[in-house]
Amino acid sequence: MRITVIGSGIVGAGAAYHLTLRGAEVTVVDGGRAGEATAAGAGIVCPWVDHEDDDAWYRLALEGARHYAVLPESVGHARVGALLVAEDPAELEPVRALLAARYAEAPEMGEVRQVARPSELFPPLDPKLSALLVPGAARVDGRVVRDGLLRSAVRRGATVHEGSASLTGDGVVTVSGGARLEADVVIVAAGAWTGQVCGPLGVDLPVFPRRGQIVHATLEGADSSAWPIVLPRRGPYLLGFPGGRVVVGATVEEVGFDPRITVAGLNEVVAAGLAVAPGLAGATLTETRVGLRPVMATGRPLIARVSDRVVAVTGLSAYGLTAGPFAGLLAAGLALGEKPALDLAPFAI
């Protein structure tokens, strides 16, 4: 079967990877748009603390986190744990109760425990903070994940076309420059641009971009490779990566397709990060990133056929790096006519 995948972010790369494993003839179209979410994502995989009131969303995130176990070992995934922090220990009780309720079904989260001095695990933290440690949480490097999955797909015969793609009403893909890609099925995994790409099909997909600005800083000489993720009950998240690199983010902005890094956005992120981790005051600001996260107005992702020959997958919002490769697997299964590994009724149009 010939399948074209529009979008080479983590979802599209995941779809291409799983399609080639099943013997499909795959072509990936990489548009290279500014603001693509995968390249900017921080890389938090800790599904057990969110979606308390939406079981379908939680199941998708949970299976997405588990799915990393079957991906190539070089995919950029590291289990470092997560610190849930707050100034008042009482603020941690609701999430402690939630984790306890979910533990029996998801023991991979590890034995959650209170940490008396969280700054011993993440040295820049305010030593007065209280914390719970969730040992099973992991960090991922979205760029490494995406590139690894695409390389694996190419090794199995997939081809990659550079350029923006347009979709005709009958499901034919045209790449900028004029190339026409004939396919039996098209998977549109174009992030926040998925609605625009699917417009010629006559379907109105209520997906919109949500901007997130993120700061990368470096603490010279620090061994941050094993630092846990920091998830405050309020305020920014922080992640440590090898080489003293610390990621702080992110803004949540409804500004349309505007992938700019702004002074106000960076000020918000830096100020909030220093309030939680004052030890970052002397760090070197090494990089800023911005991503347009795809969000569905329905509140849940979209993973569904939108025509006889087109499957759309988008709307993972801040959970793209948690569930992206698994969402790609689900989209691949839809394209091939397989029985889905998860009930997809909650993720229909």
C-alpha cells in the first residue's frame, strides 16, 4: 500500500516508522515551517499527574508513555523521575491522592514518595520547597526522537520530500515545486496546520495554534544528566539535560500563527523559573525556542479518518512528546485498516 504522510514532526515520524515496519510504501513530506512544535518541546513524559477528569485523554497519554519501551533504544528517552513541588505541602495532597488511585493500573510510575530536600536532587531549586518524587517519569529530546524514527523509516525504504504540501479534494498530494504524490491513503500530521491542509476536503477541523516560548540555560560544570523533571503545582516546568543544560518553560499564548520569541514571553519564563529555582540566576542563557502547539477546540486530540482516503492526527497540545509516537502508530493503523490499539471513538471529529 502507498501512503503519504504530510508532516515530519514526532507524530508523522512515528506514523512513517510504524508503516514501514508493516511493509507499506511510505513518502513523508517535510514542510519545515517555523514554529513546529516538536523541535521546541521540552520533553516531559509523566502522564499520571494530568487529565483527572478525562479518562480517554489520560489513556492516550498513558499508552503514549508506555510506547517508548518498544521504540529504538537510541530514541533519546531517559527515565529520570519527576519532582512535584509546592511551597505548601498541603498543595501536593490532591496529586498524591490521584497518583495513589492510579498506581495499581500504572505501577510503572514507581513508588511515589515525599522528598525532604528536593534541592539535593535538583540543586538550583529553592530549598524551602516541598516535593513528591515520581520515579517513573522520563524526559525525551523531541528532535532526537523525530530524527531517529525518520532514519529508521528511511532505512526501511521510506522517502522524504522537502517542501510544503497541498491536498486536493480527491486526496492527491502536491508538493511545492509541482511534484504530485499518488497514494492509496494520506495521513495528515501537520500539527497546528492540519486544518489548513485538510481544507480542500470540505471538512472543518477546529485546530488552532497555542504558542509556547521556552528558555535553555547552561550551568557551567554542573552534572545535570540525571536531574529529575520539576513540575510545580503553579509556575514553570524545569528539566535538566546533559552538559549542565536546563530547560525552563513555557508560555501559553493564543496569538495565532505567530512563531516569534518576544521580550515579554522570555521575561515571563525567566522570572517564573527563578522564583522556583533561584540557583539558575548565574546560568548562561544559551538558546530560546518557540513552538505552536496544535490544540483542538473540542479539548481532545483528533485521530480519525476525515475522508475515504485521508487520516488526520493532531491536537496533542502540550503532550506531543508524551503521546506523539503512539498517535503515529494509531494513525498508521487507521491508514492500513487495522483494528486500533485504543478506542478511537473519543478522538473522532
